[in-house]
Amino acid sequence: MKLLNMAGFFTLVPTLVSALEPITTSLAFCGAAVMWQLFSPASWLKCRFLECCNMKDTLDIPALQMALEQKVFGQHLATQVVLKALSAYSRDKQPRKPLVMSFHGWTGTGKSFVSKIIARNLYQRHEARRRFVHQYDAVLHFPHAEHIKKYKEQLQNWIRGNVSVCPRSLFIFSEMDQMPHGLIDSIMPYLSDREAINGVYYGKAIFLFLNNAGGDKITEVALDHWRRQKGREEIPLTDLQSMLSAEIFNNRNSEYF
């Protein structure tokens, strides 16, 4: 299986120097009518003061850009592609398929850190992130390859149920290189170009896949630029994409194959 036509794909290059690494509001109003209006599903006040699914047609791209520029260092490819992908995605009022991005690089290069920045941009409140941002660790949640049939069913149910509650759900899968082979096949229909599956629309969901695979090759490219006295910013995305495609997406032992 290959994850083709990914809406966003970028590489987190390991840095050669040190770099990365609830508010509860109570309101009291007199009168049952006012209370009903406050907590009515149609009321904007509910989403202003309580946790709500983010169904805005636009994301706060300027705030995301500022956060990436101020907190992420030495990862020009990551910041460029994340901003470009999310900007384009937010302008599409009715996307036919979810936004899918795959983050590659060794542990400590900032994959999880960038994912958290994206999550905080989508949902500023802790309670909202707790409800609508879903994180899966391959080692923790899917430890036994012999249980893959059960895992596939569970994963499909989790995604279907969460997207039914909040179409703008964010799913983060870490340690993809440790994922039981074939497990991601079970969610491929949800990532495809289609309007809905059994009445559930997945186009506004976002999927992030964090993967240590390709770290060696990325390091080779970074070291090669350093030895030639070239800056990190001179590393072209196209070179890394083609290299990782050969290393990961054409590897039969990879979860991405």
C-alpha cells in the first residue's frame, strides 16, 4: 500500500546544532430564556466560552506562522510546507479529502513539537484539544502484530466515531515505523477523494503521520551540505522528497508501501 496524493508531505531534517526541542468560565444569567440561548447549539456564545469543534472555514494562519517562526529553528522545509499546506487547505470550503502530512526525521528533530503547534492553532483551549485532537502511538496502542485484525476494527471505529462528532478532528500517529504492517490500510478509504462514507464526511479532518524512517538519509543530505559549506536553507525539498520516496515509499517493508 502506498499513501499517494498526499495533500502535504514534508521532511523534518535533524538539526546539527541545538535547536528544538483549562480555562473554565462560569456565567450566571437570570432567566431560563437567556440560559437556553447561551447553551443552544446555534449560539456562538457556546463556542466562545466552552470547548467546541472548530468548523471555521479559515484557520488562524498568521498566528500559526508566528508560532512556527518563533519556536521552530533550523527547519525551514517544515515551516514552509506546513504553512503552505494548511493555508491552501483552509481556503477550500468543502475539501473532498482530508489533509494528510507525513513528518520524517530522527527522534528529537521536532516532529511532535510541530504537531503540537498545529493542534494549538486549531484548538486554543485545553478541553477542546482533549476532545478533538487524537493521538495514537504505534508502540503503545498497537503493540502486538498478531492482533492486527482487532486493531484495524478499533482504528476504523475510533476515526469514524470522532469525525462523526467533530468533522475538524486532528489525528496524530507517532512511531509510524513501528506500526504493524498493513494496519494503515484500514483507514485508506477515509483518506481518499470522495464526498462521504456511509454518511460521514471526512474532508475537514487532518491526519499527521510521524515517522523516524528516513532519518539516516536525511542526516546524509544535511551532512553533505555542511561539508560543502552550504547552509541548511539551501537544502531543496525536491531532493529530499525523491530520496525519501525511494527509501520509504518504495520499500516493501515500510508501512507506507
